[in-house]
Amino acid sequence: MLVPIKDYMEHVVCYGDAQTGEVENKYKKQTTRMKLPIGGSLNIVRDGTETEIIRVSVTKFEVHSYPAVA
């Protein structure tokens, strides 16, 4: 089941399912889907915020989020 993944400002960045590794990103009428292996990561930079999503195990993602450096 896809659950929201949020940045440090509590904005939804994407949706993810830790069990399958599926990550879905919707932005400006475009949808991107991918599968992260355990240990795999994805960086999303949007609206001045950079968010790194790491699939740690089949039960959780680790999320690091901070203001993007120009």
C-alpha cells in the first residue's frame, strides 16, 4: 500500500510502499514510478527543498530532507 512520504516542511513529496519498494512521484500532471532495491535511494528537489528517500528494509523508508542549496 502506497503511503505519503513528506519533507521537513510536511509537504507530500511522493508515495511509497516499503514492502515492494515502489515509489510514485506525481508533479505537474506527470507521474513517475520506480522500484527501489533495499539500500537504494532517490533524490527529489522541488520548491527549494531537497529530499532523499532511502529504502532501508521491507518495512521502512528513511527520509532526509533539508533546504536545497542553489
